[in-house]
Amino acid sequence: MSKHRHTPRPRSRSKEGETTGRRFVDYPRRGRRGVRRWLPSWRLTSAVFVLGAGGTAGLFAYVYASVDIPDENTAARQEANIYYWADGTQMVSLGALNRTIVRLSDVPQSAQNAVIAAENESFYRDSGVSFKGLARAVVSTVQGQETQGGSTITQQYVKNTYLSQEQTVSRKVKEFVIALKVDRSKSKQEVLQGYLNTSWFGRGAYGIDAAAQAYYGIPAKQLNPSQSAMLAALLKGAELYDPSTGPKNHERAVDRWAWILDRQVATGRMSREEREKYRTFPEPLKKSTSTSMGGQTGYLVDVVNKYIKQRALLTDQDLAHGGYRIHTTFDKDRTRQLTKAVEAVLERDIDPKKRSADAHVQVGAASVRPSDGALVALYGGPDATKRFVNNADTAGVPAGSAFKPFVLAAALRHGARASRDGERQEVSSGSRYGDGGTLVGPSGDGAGDGGSPGPDDAHPTLRQALAGGGNATYTRLGKDVGLERVRDTAVAAGLLRDSMAPLEDTFPIGTSTPSAIRVAAGYGTFVNHGLQNDPYSVTKLVKDGRSVGGFESRAKARRALPEGVAAEVADALREAGERSVGDAQGVDERTARSVGPFAAGRTGDQDRLRSAWFVGSTAELSTAVTMFRTKPDEPQLLPMAEVGGADSRRGSVFPARIWTDYMGAYVASRKSRGNS
């Protein structure tokens, strides 16, 4: 029997040259064609899933073991925010002291139920975390989207007590792990008590007891179920749900309040019979501030905080955490002098007991440095703790004739389409309208088709019309220039676009409602050779020894108007200013003129709008003063016709007096400093 030598068969190859023997990972799949070749088998899918789950579990076990519960006392410590005057001295210290730690037994069950229904209805049943909430938050954070909610009460307590407020993946993971450990080491009652004492409710209030005082003037233990539901609504975001901060916020608060009450019924925490007792929204007390915010301080802080939030993208809650050192542009002496000037005129000339028209008179004023836009001083009202609306920064008072310089600037820059053939022609401050509606030059020669100028009193120059009356002249001029061009010129000079009125026939004579701050800045553009600077109130923001927000760097001035246009408007305003000072009875003209050349505009007795303005600008200081009447229960401004008596020209003499008194004190102090 012959022996045969066994020779193994060579492995065959596929058409693609691959061997047909067994592989460790059968992918792409052998023996399959087309799309099926690239679909993984159930074995491969299962293996990948098992490996992934095992890896994830291992990673989670490592993270769980490596993350410890921090010291809550260290993490929860807060500091005051300190605001400084421009000279570096302290203006006010606003501490994060508005918090009273209370025991859970001192919080009504209705308040506990409202919070649980609003934030985490499974609080007493869950393990302290929400896997779905973590996944959603991580995905949105990685994608750079708005932070998503979904955290449990335990997670929010951990964030408030142990961690920072930053929105990062690592912080969310730490929050998740620490929440698991806290849920195992603390009782649910301890967690709920900690959460209620550390949560932010707005109005400077941390904790439910401080919130009850801030919104209803009572301790937490006196809250009824309706009030409790309103406070629970604030946990979703006090900046959006404080009903006293605007109609939209009020609407949101009412809807959220009703939902929380209904949710308690749905989850068995309130009977339907009890729910029916609470159908009227529990309006909170009007917002007030601490005594340290009295006088003008509260208004200054209001403007500063708005600027910080806009520039550094901080929220009210960020600021309330404290620890910020805020250096402002406000001059202590200028602010005191402005306040004194306003109070002196109001005391001397406004008497509600003598004239009913003098009731509800309000004044707002602001001083801006034209060279860089620094806010030097403002008057926001009689007392920030009594009337929180900031009159210097309100956008509800029509500018009247104080708006005309922007119309003149637009005409000088763009010309006007006033001739019969509709061609645009050049305009100067000496131009006037002829009898035929033609814009003519200062010499009386028709710039169009031969219209005659007529007598000066019937056809004043644009310069003359700027100084006194001239509503008809500027109404026509604005139309001939183009209302869009007028609006764009005003915005370029520094007024805010959202304060502009609709582009109707009366637009050129001041139906827009810019704030005193913005009007002062806009006039500053004229005396600053056409260079515009946005007003600013913060020079430096420091936290933990580090600068925040880059406030030290200022944007360069922008060319808003050609230098020649700005100079001609400023020159025309100087003439208007002299007339305004002369017309303002009781004004010391020598004092007014001692400030040097100044450009000024004001409203007059021809203005039918319910406000009075005076704006005076020098190279050093641009100041706008406005007077108006407003009643809390009435949305519209009250008439100014008889304010201060029949000779007050609709109250328009008083802003000029305030400005002159203020600038007189400014000049005197400047001379005193020069002699010292």
C-alpha cells in the first residue's frame, strides 16, 4: 500500500483578492454582495454594544470613584459687589447678604409642593439624577447651543452649593456624579431644605425666605399656596418671570403660576377644591431696593449693571453671586451738582400745592463726555428706593424740537429735494423756504426756479427756525431731505434705532423718544467734530483679581458726520443756545456763557408734545435735561401746558435753568480746582 503525501489545499481568494479563511472580524462581510456586504452582522453589532457598554461602565466607575463631594461651605461663600466712582473711591457696596437660612419645617408644605411640582415631581422617588437631562445638556453644550434644563432638584442643589455656574460638559458630569453621592448620603428633606435656601429668586434674593420678603414682605412660613406657586415660577428664571419687570414677564409669570397650581392637582399634591380658591394672581409688592441704593445711587447702579450685562454678557444672577469690583465713569462731584441743580429748580418753581398742573412732574438728566462717551453724571429721579424708573435712561419721552439738529445735519449732508423739478439741491443753515415752496439760499437768490424768500419773520432761515419755533419749516425740511435719511443721521450720531418713531410727517419735529443719555451723546457728536462715541459707564470689571469683559479697551470713535456738517450744526446751536438762555427767566446769562462756547437746543412753546428739553454741549461736557409728567396708573404722559404757571412756555424754561445752574457749579468747581 503506497503512502500518499498529504498536501494542504491553498486557500482560495475572492475576486477582490481576499482570502476565504476565517477572520477575527468578518467585516466587510464575506460572501455578501452589494449593500449587504457592508451591513454588520448581529454578532458584530452585539459585540460592539457589549464592548461599548463595558467601556462606558468602566469610565463611569472611574469618574464616580475619583469625584468627591466638595466642601459646601467653601463653594457657597459669597461676596459683595463694590462700585467705585471715577476717582477710585467707593460708591456703594452691595452685599450678597439677602439670604436667611430656614429649616424645612419653617417652609409651608404648600411651598414645598409647589417647588416639587414645578421643578421635579419625582423628587421623592428618583435617585437624585436625570439621565435624560444629562444627555440633553451635554449634547447642547458640545454643540454650543443654549443650555437645556431637565436637572433634578438634587442636581440643582449640587450646582448651587458645590459647583460653579459655568455651562461645560465636565461641570455637568461632576454635577451628575456628586448628585448621586449626595442622594445616598443626605435625606430628601435635607436636600430640599438646602435647595430652597440656595436657589435664586431674583430681586437680590437667595433662598425662599428672602424671596418671600422681597416679593410679599412676609417670612416664608406665612406664604399661602398661591404665593408659593408664584415664587416657584421664578425658579425657571427670575429675569423672565418677575411679574413687575414688564408686561411680557407678567404674562409669563401668570401662565407659569397657573400651570404650577394645576400641576399640583394632577400629581395629587392639591385638591381640586383648594385649587379653585386661587384664581386671582397674587401680585407681588412693587420692586424696591435697599437703603444703600437711595438717592441717585440706585439709578447709577442700574445704568452700570445694564452696561455690564450688555458688554460682558453677564446675567442678574451672575452679578448677584457677588465678588465683582466695578469701576465706573461717574464723577462724584458732577453727580452731586446735577442733583442739587434739579432739586433747586423743582423746589423754587414747581409747587403742586399751588398748581394742580405741577403734580407728577419728573426730571431726567445725563452728562456725557463728548471726547470718549464717558457717562459723567445723571439724575434718574428723586430717589431710587421710592421711584425705581430711571428718568435718565427711559425711552418714553418725545424729544420735540431737541430733535431738529439731526434734521439739519441730514439736510446739510444730503441736500433736499425742494425745487419744483424734484432735483436734490445743497442746503446751508442760512437757507430758507420761499413763498413757492422753494428752498433758497441765504442771499435770497432762488436755488430752484425763482421762488422769492419773503420777509424773515415769515420765512426764517433754518438756523433761525432751529433757535425758536420753526416746526413748519423743519417738518417740510425733513420731508424734502427724506425721513429715512433723517432717521439714519440721528442713529449715526448716537440715538438708538429702537427709540425712533414711525416715519410720519411729524417725525422731524421730535416724535421719537430717545433717552437723556442718548440725546446728550448725540449732541456730543456735533461738538466732537462729527466723531461719535457710544456712551459707556464702566472702565474696569474685576473678579477674583482678574479683569472680566475687557472694559479697559474702548472702541475708537466713528465718523458719523463730515466735520464741516458737524461744525455748521454746532455753530447754529450756539446761536440757539444764547436765545434759550435768554428766554429762560431767572437764568444767570453771565454764568451760562462762562462755560465757554456751547451748542444748545431745546423744546419751545410751539411744541405740542408732552415734554420739555434743554441740551447744552461744550467740548468737555454734553448734558441733556428733560422734564415731563407721568402718573403710575396712566400709560400716557400728562400735559405740560400749565406746569410752573402761564409764563413757563409749557415748562420749557425749567430744563434750561437746571442746565445753567449745573454748569455754573461745574465752572466754579473747575476754577477752584485750578486755583488749588
